[in-house]
Amino acid sequence: MSPLVADATFWIAVVACLVAQLAITRSVLVARQPAPEELPAGARVAPANRSLELGWAILPAVGLAAVLVLTWKALHPAADATATVPAGSAVTLAGGDAEVRA
């Protein structure tokens, strides 16, 4: 897969995950606890703990963010400053300013 396609796929996935997480978080914040008189006869509903629900909505987002960061790092590894040039190779830096012959 070309780097351009990989980057496009990554950013599409990031946007999709962000939209989904915003929808989940919004649903937790907007949801209301029904009043006892609104419930059918005999129905029992545990009282909602909004902060606990919000925590369970945000915890997967934190894990997903970590996975996305690790994926980005795997797609774009940092240049190794200690890399060695094999004997008989020529290296030209970007822009052609310097040249190293080993």
C-alpha cells in the first residue's frame, strides 16, 4: 500500500472514530432518567450514575486514541540518526546540498 493511501485511510478512520465517540458521549450527556410515574407498572430501573456512564463512554476513547497514536508511529517511523551507510554507497540529502560517499 502506498504511503498516500495509508495516510488517507488512517485519517478517514480517525474522523470516523471521532464522530462515533462524539455521538456516544452526546448520548450519555443528553440521556435522562425517567421519572417513576413514567415507568410501566412493576418496572424497576436502577438510578443512573451519570459520571460512571460518562467514564465508561470515555475510557474506550482513550484506548482508541492510544491505538491511533501507535498506528501513526508505525506508519511514520522516526528517522534513525545513528544509521550507518554501507560501504560503496552514496547518499544525497534532500535538496542536494550535501553528499556523503562511503
